[in-house]
Amino acid sequence: MTGRTARGVLVTLISVLWLVPTWLVVVNAFTPTEQYTGSPRWWFTSAGLFSNIRAAFDSADVGQGLLNTLMYSVIGGAVAVVISALAAFAVTVMPVRRPGLWFWFIFIGTVLPLQTFLSPLFTGYATTNLYDTQYGMVLIYVALTIPFAFFVNRNFMLTVPKEISESAQLDGVNWLSMFLRIHLPLARNALLAAFIFQFTWIWNDLLFGITLSLSPNVRPVTATLADLSGNYGTVGPPVVLAGALVASLPTVVLFFVFQRFFVNSLRLTA
């Protein structure tokens, strides 16, 4: 009983420490800019959240950044999940030579530091007119999120009994029909978990957002918030925090809405 109590106390303390930064963001986002003294506040004193949000939207076009990021996250995450599912099916079900080699060839994309891609990507985008375009942003996000989505889908498809595909082959089902009618419905939870992972990663990306985009109608919301903090420094930290609070809501809502599918898929792919 003592050990269980100690673990409970430890988990509670860690949770409180983890929630402190979030609490400070929320409290100071409610602080009107004219009342902000430079020191973080620990308790609510006034309700200036909506005025701060309005200032963030007016000063740096945060609303357009949200729309851009929503498009990149939905399209990029969905396309990456579909491509990774096809690749996982080919590696685990189809008689592909050296499946282990193909697995590492695709999965290695999650191992390399993302900073190594910046210089060649910037040069390539500048020479091919993909720089500062929505198409270019979607393209890079799809490419970067395929490896991990492939890892999740491949782990799930390894759990599907081979007898299912063998029976389908005996019935004359071709590979595409087998993928669409059998493995894709079975992998629904894994596909959804992979999409949530990729949606969240794309939504929170700042590195490629500030490197490969410049125009307000192309820049993701994280890059827009960076502009709000830098180029528009006169608006004050509460405005920046209010914008960041609004920008973080979609991923939080997405996780809680699909929490049951997310947990189930992690159990299946672990």
C-alpha cells in the first residue's frame, strides 16, 4: 500500500509540474496588454482574452495562418496515411523481395535529423518555384510524415493473420481489392491513430514553416505566431499567448474526440 501511495504522489507531482506552464499560458493570455508588467501572473485578475485574440488576428493575420495549417494538416496527414498504408500492405502482405530492406529504407526517414533537409530543400524549392506555395508546403509535409505513418500501419498489418490473405487469394481476389476490402477496414484504428499523429506534427511544425514560406496566405500558424512575437513585438506577450492558445485548441479537441480509437490502436500496434 505504501508503494502504491508513493507512486500516486509521484504521478500527481509530475502532473502538476507538467500543468504549470499551461496554467501560466492561460492566465497570462487573459491579462490585458496594458496591465501586463513583464512578470508572469499566477492568477486571473481580468478578462482580456478576447481582446488579445482580436489583436492577434488583426496584427499578424493569425486567422489565415490557422486556415493554412488546417489545410496542410488535413491534406498532408490524410495523403501520408493512405500512401503509408499502401506501402505497409506491400511490405507485409504482398510477396515483395527483401521486405526488411524496404522497411528500413522507408523508416529511416524518422531517424535523420530534420535540420539536414533544410539546405537542400530550400535550394530545390527555390529552383523549382515551389518556395512559398501551398502546394510545396503540402508536398513536404506528406513526404516527412510518411515514414512514421508507415511504421504504425506496418506494425498493425503484421498482426493480421496470413490466413485471411491466403483465403482471399484462393477466392481469386486481386491485391488491390484485398487491400481495399479487407486490410483497409481492419486497419481503421491504426489509420486513425497515424492520422492523429501526423495531423498534430504538421500543425505544430515551425521549422519548415519559417524556412519554406513567406507570404501570409501560405505561412502556417506557428510561423505566423513567430512573426507576431518578433516583427510585431509591440503587441505584447499576452497577445502572443492568446494567439498560441487559440492555435493549440484544434489538436487538443482532435485528441479528446478520437481518444478511444487512439488508445485502441496503440494497443494493437505496440
